[in-house]
Amino acid sequence: MLDSVTLLRWLNRAAIWWPIAAQRERLRLTTLNLYIDSQLSENRTGEAFRAITLYLDYSRELDHAGRLTDAQRLEVTLRRAELASILCENGRPDQGAPLLDEALQSFRSYSGGADEFFGACLLNLGGALLRAGRAEDAVPWLAEAKNLRCRLHGPESQEAGQCHTNLGIAYQELGDWPEALEELEQSVRIHGHHNQKSDDYAIALHNLGALLIRLERPGEAQGAIARAALLFEERAHPLLSNALDTLADSYSAQGRARDAFLARERALSQLRDDTLHSVSTADWLQKQALLLDQMDQAGEAAHYREWATDVRRKVAFRTVVNERLLVPTP
């Protein structure tokens, strides 16, 4: 079977040389969409940003020539929202927020059918709002996505389960613990019923565990997160490091400093070169320093604090260097 990179290269080559123009254009848009989705799932926001920019430039050419369908315009709107969320995540809300509001306005004016594609767009739009730090705005869109998917696929479907997961995260961001717990428990139940080996099930378990830590139920959280981490590890999933960090938080909440330290060391060892220097990495290093203090290892704790400071310095430098790349596509 072809791996995803090889498949995308083949599709891109086919898109360039396909003899029928309309099919060539659709194939190129599809290829770009697949590449964007793969980069977003791998948390490679820099590559995703560049791919979305390329996608928007190409779709604008097609739109000016009158060769975009209504469905394709809807997807363009979604990609614009994702571009805006990346800008907001990277400290450019002055550029991202207006672009995101423009995308929201386009979604509100959409007059097409309420089908599965529209439901997926609503779900992804809610995700873009969450990443941009706008959980309150995300809730209505995610709720609409859930209602639509429940009508189309049934309330116990995996499609509905995905909406429960995202709604649970949104409510958690808002501090609405009862609603968040209800949504995430439903997500775990639904995905567990369908397939206890799936990524959706592992993601639901991880998010439920993170919430249980906040609810001061670290023992229950540990079981959910450990199971999620095992599933992520079996698939070499990019969320493994996040799950291990959350597992460390559950140990720490139980007063198990050494277990917490070792779990987060595993998380740090999973990081790729492109994620090694990030704000979250600096936060993890700071947590390790606090755990070392608890274990009376002041010298090692000082080393980790110095490491965290160095990472933050590199993040700040990279932000300045890349700032000109993070500009919205008109």
C-alpha cells in the first residue's frame, strides 16, 4: 500500500498532467486538501499554513474564472477559517480575528443543503474557533454540527461522537465542568461501542482524563489517559507525547513525583525536531523542574529551568523570523 506522502506526490503529478481541465482542477484541489489535513493532523502548523495559502491562491484563480462550485466555495471558507486560527495561535490575532469573522459571515450566508459535507465543515469550523481561543463562539457551531450529524447518522453514530468530543473540549475551556463531563463521557461511550482501537476512542479518553484531573479525580484520570497513551503508542500517533504529559499531570496530582517525572521524560523524548522548540515544550520543562524540586534535586531543577528559558528564547526568535510569513491571504 502507498504511504500518504507517496500518494500525495502521485496525485499532484496526476493533477498537473491530467488532460481534462475541469478534472485537473478538482484533482489539484483534492490533493491540496489531503495535504492540508495531513499537516494539521500532525500538528505541523507551519506547513499547513503554507499549504492553505497555496490552496486559497489557486481557488481564487478558479473563482475569478467562474469555475468553483458552491461546495468548493464552502470548503474555501473553511480553509480561510483554519488559516485565521493558525494566525491567532501564533500570536497574530490582529490578522487572524478579522479573517475568522469573515469566514463566519460566509458560513452564515451559506444556502446549500444541510448534508454530511456541511456537517463536517461545521465541525471543523468549531475546531478552528477553539484553536483560536474562541470557545464561546465555537459552541453554537459545534452544537449545530452535532444536531445535523445526529439527524443524518443517528445519535449513537461515530460522527455524533466526534461532535461530543469537540463540544466537551469547548465547555472545558469555558469552565463549564458538568456540560464538559457529560459530552466527553458520551464521546467515550459512543466511540468505545464502535471500536475500542480507534483514534477517535483514544482522543476521547485523553480529553476525558484531562478533565478528570481538573475535577480532582486523578486516579480515574490515570486509567483513561494510560489507555489512550497505549493506543497512541501502537499507532505512533503524534498525540502520544501530549497523552504522556497529561499522564504525568495525573501522577503529580496523586503526589507521585517520580512517576510524573518519568512519564513526562517519555513525552519529551517523543518530540520531533519541528516541535522541540515550542511554548508547550518550555512548559513541560518547567513542570519537570518543579517535580525535581519536590524530589530534592535542586541542581537538576535549575538545569531544567535554564533549558526552559533557552527554549522560550528560541521560540521568540523564531516568531520574529517567521512573522512575515504569517500574513492573511486577502
